[in-house]
Amino acid sequence: MRKFALFVFILSLAMLGAVLVSEMTGFALRTSGIISAVAAVLIYLMLDLRPKDSPDDTVIRLTRGNWYRKK
């Protein structure tokens, strides 16, 4: 749910940015909308939305070697 809310927030900023780009450059609203949509998607993809690792989690790594237990 947090990711969706963040995406909606970035999308609303992209719409505001489209109007701003359109007013500043004189581009059509469709052209500035495409520019701001691409920028918004890039910003969303650059965010690190992975969950934080807790210290209680254990990491099991596979290593090279034989499959038998060492005695």
C-alpha cells in the first residue's frame, strides 16, 4: 500500500510538472506531459523501496563443495 501511495504522489507531482513545463517552454500540454511522465517513472524507479533487513533474519548461502555434512 505504501508503494501505491508513493506512486500516486509522484504521479500527481508529474501532472503538476507537466503544467509547469508547458507554461515555461510553450510546449503543448501533451508533449510536456510525456516529458514529465518519463521523469516521474525514472524517479520512481530510482527509489530504493526494498524492505529493511532485520538483524533476526538469517542468510543461508550456498557454497561450492560437496553435499555431505562435515563431521
